[in-house]
Amino acid sequence: MEDLTNATEGTVLTIKERLLIRFARAKDTVGTNWRTELSEADPFFNTKLGVDYMRSVAQAHSSAGRGHVDRIERVTIALEKIAGIQNTPVV
């Protein structure tokens, strides 16, 4: 199990930070074409709103202050499903 604390600050990671860690792992597993894979596997991500969700999460991955937790969760769970990663509780 991953360490749920931020080593530099000694604080517990937020749900958003933990979701972004999970997103990164799933994205690395699926590969560079993760957006294409996601849009082919889930019709929602083949819509303008779905593309906006993916873009938002990719930006949040680069800059953790960005992105909405609900969007990050939806993209992460869908990507984990494609990657074959068992979904775990976020809390």
C-alpha cells in the first residue's frame, strides 16, 4: 500500500492528491494513447464534455491546484478499468 502522507510536510495526502497518484499509475499502464483508449472504451469520453474531463485531469496531473475532484475521480476510475487495476476506495 502506498504511503498516504506527504513526506516533505508530514501531512496526510488529500483525496485529490491520492486520485492523481492513481491516475498517473493508470495512465502509465495504459500508455501514451490513454485518451484514445478511454474514448474507445467509454462513450462518455467520446463527447465534448468527456474530452473536457480528460483535459482537466491531464492539467491537474501537471499542476495539482487545477482540476475538480469529481472529474479526476471519473477519469481515474475509467482509466483504471482499462488498465486492469482493481478500483480501491478513495477514502
